[in-house]
Amino acid sequence: MELDPETCQCVCRHGDRPCGPNRRFDRNSCQCVCNGGPSAHSCPPHFSFDTDTCQCTCLKSCPRHQPLNRAKCQCECNESPNKCFLRGRRFHQGSCSCVRPPCEVRRRRCEPGFSFSEEVCRSMVSEEVYISDLGGWLWR
């Protein structure tokens, strides 16, 4: 501020200047200030008041497996108990992922040419199979 010799009043050195959206020029402080609207005290939970934009904004960062829901400003899982159930898996809250339940099969021995699969919890044809007609091993 400086003194205007013609009016003997304090005035802003550069006069009124444009301040951008949500802001107005305050002649008392000679600065752009927030123009009403939200304040630091009126932001919803998890939001912060940004004094540059005069708006409540979400500044939260989330882990890769929990994308940010900007409307709620919360990290949310990609998976859900229902989505996992539909795929025959269980929902693991800690990792926000679907996990395969452990096999309940007690006996994990298989006939020759078969091996036990933890993925489907049963014996499956081994990767190598002896083909008697060809007289040798076939790798799959």
C-alpha cells in the first residue's frame, strides 16, 4: 500500500487486478483472497482446503492396488468379496485382492503321469506324457 497524495488515502500500488476464479482483490490487504465459498473449516472429511484455488481438494495418495476415489477422497479396493466369490476365490482385505482358498484335499498323491495341482486341488496330467504309439516322451 502507498499513500495517494491527491486523496490522502492509502491505496494499493497496482490498483485492482484480476485474481482468477473463486478469488477477489481485497483493497485492505492489496492481495487476492478467496471469494466466499468453502473455507478450511467447511471441507468434507479427507479433503484439504487449497488456498491457491480456494477449493476443497483431495491430496491423498493410494497404493497401486487401491485406486483413489476422488469424489470420496478415499482409497478403494478394485476387488470385493462378491467379485472374488464369483471367481471361486476369497477376498483378502489386507491386500485388496482375491486369493485362492487352500486345498482341503488330504491326499495329494497322484497316479503315474499325473501331478497334483494346487490351482484346481486335484490331479492333472503331467507336462510330460509317454506316448506308446510314438515310442517316446512328448512335452506339452
